[in-house]
Amino acid sequence: MFRHNHHAFTLVELLITLSLISILGLIAAPNLTHLFEQNRIYALRDQLKAHLHLARVNSVFHNRDIELCGSSDGKLCDDQWQRGWIVRFVSNNQIIHQIQLSSQDRIAWAGASHKIRFHSNGTSPLGNGRFYICDKNQAVALQIVINRQGRVRQTSGLEAGQDQSIKCK
């Protein structure tokens, strides 16, 4: 007679394994949600910084004024930064690039003007201000600050002395 050795998991072993996987899943889920939210915020930051640099470089390269402005439809400036923005030549309103944001993206602009205009020398005298990039609770996670020389810097959260009630709409 041949003897067959069958190897398998018992029901108890399977239940213990499933229980452990469930517990690990419950522990990991909030961390994954936070990680996805953080990556979304960083992607929005990188996208905005890239377009600010694009506008500044193109203004110098083409020796023409270029502006960024909030746009809900990707065609006209309507100061709706939370919906997206366009990069365009000021002289003829020719659009260089446009971005439409998802409903999960939260951004607000506070500056000297509703639009950010880069002159042919790369400066932005009236474009100084800051973008607030917020998390899902509308708390400020990052800021992108533009100075009058057209330079961009980034800060995490709110800076010292800023109103703690600042939120994205």
C-alpha cells in the first residue's frame, strides 16, 4: 500500500491567519490614507511650482509679459484658483498651458493682485503673494510664496505670526 502524506492548513490555522491579516489591515489603512493625501498635496505643489517657473522662464525667453491666473474652465481668467489655472501671454491672451484641478485639490491664492504677471526680465512686482495648499480638513499643509523679484519659495504649514484661522475655500 502506498501512503500519501497530504499537507494542508487546518481551519484553526486559516482563521488565525485571516484574523492577523485583518488586524494588520485595520492598523495600516489610516496610514495609507495619510500617505495618499500627502502625495496628492506634494503633487499639487510640484505642479504649481513647475508652472510658476514655466511662466517666469517663458517671459524672459520670449521677452514678453506672461501671467498666471485662476480659471474654472481653462480658457478665461476668473480668479477661481481652486478649480485650476492658465499660463498665457498678456499681449494676445494666447494660452501656453492650462491646468484643471480635481475636486480633492484644495488651493487658495492671497496676493497683491488676482493674477501673477511676470515681466520680460522675470520679475513680478505686483505678483507677490502666497498660495495655500490645504489638506482634506482645509488646514494649510504647504505654502508657495512668490516675491516681487519673481522668486518662489516653499514653507510647510503656517509661518510664525500668520493667522491660524487661514483655510482654503
